[in-house]
Amino acid sequence: MPVFATEGQYSRFGSLVKMSDTPERFEFHTDVVTANEAGTPTYTLGTVLGKVTATGKYIACVRTAVDGSQTPAAIYLGDGKMGAIVDTTLVAATDTPVLVLARGKVIVSKEALKLDASFGTTPQKQAAYDSLKSVGILVEASF
């Protein structure tokens, strides 16, 4: 796989996305999805999201959840309004379109991922990385 570009439209992802099989078509790996949190969480670049089974909406992935969102399913990249990347920090308190890295083949930096504190042990973190791997998002230490 070629090294992911560090210039241009997606340069802000350089600390997160390390390699992709199609860097010139990075949008192939992304989706605009709906996030909706009960509180007022702030997502930053690299926040790991889970998908609530009943609603199909995404929220910050918490290992102890029981609604489906306990399984890492995507990585927050930015504001998804109109499919544009507007901001890499977002408060998702209502139905909010967000841009996520949803599938691969892509390699992301372990150090740039933002896992909830409930993923506190090495085996718990590894289980989260394995879940992302199941959708083609490989998690590796920075190199």
C-alpha cells in the first residue's frame, strides 16, 4: 500500500491515517453518518465510535454499553455537513452528520485513536483494535 498523502485536502488526517490502498480516492473509505449522544460529548479527530443497533446512529464507543455501541465500528474524522470536512472537533448532542472512517483497507495510528477510558487494559484495547480490523481498519503503532 502506498503511504497516505500528507498534503492537500486530507492533510489534517496525517497523524491518524498512515496508509491506504487508495490515497487518491480516500473518500472511498469514509461515510457521512448520523451521531446522536444523550449528553454533550465532544468528538475530536480519532474518536472511536460505535453504532447503536436499534437506531443505526453512532455514539462514542464505550466498552460497557449494551446497545451495540460497545463494538468499535468507525473513527470520527470531522463534521459531515454536506459531505464537507468543516471541523475536526464537534459536539454531537442531536442528530448530527459526521464524517467517519468506516472501512478499509487502511492503517491508522494507535497513538492517534481516542478510545473511551472503559478500554483500560491492553486486552480490552486489543479487542477494540480487532473490531476495527474486521471492517478493514488496521491499527498499528506509529512508524
